[in-house]
Amino acid sequence: MALSKRQAKWRDVTIDSSLVEEIEALRHKLNERYLAECSFTAASVVELSHQLDVKMNEFMKRMHNYYT
């Protein structure tokens, strides 16, 4: 059975809440790693920053799809 457009949007909102949790966890890890390394250019900081960027882009795409 196919989901209605409204049901699909609610499913996406649920997915978005778990994505928000992932983003917050990565943000926290990035902050902790920066404090430990004292450098924005340390490889581990750059890698976490990249992971956070990917998740934030995914979130923005989902939000764009939700509101269009």
C-alpha cells in the first residue's frame, strides 16, 4: 500500500528528527576534537567537519523536499 503525500511527509519528519540527533552528535564530537587538537586543520577535525557537512546537506535537502 502506497503512502499518501501527507503520510510520506510525516515519515520524513520522523527521519529528520533522527538526522537532527546525528547532526548534534557530530557537532559535539567536532567541538571536542577541536578542543583536543587546538587546530581547525588537524586531519581528524577536518574529517569530522566533512561528515557534519554531509549530514547538514542531507537535512537541508529533506527540508527543501518537505516544504515543496
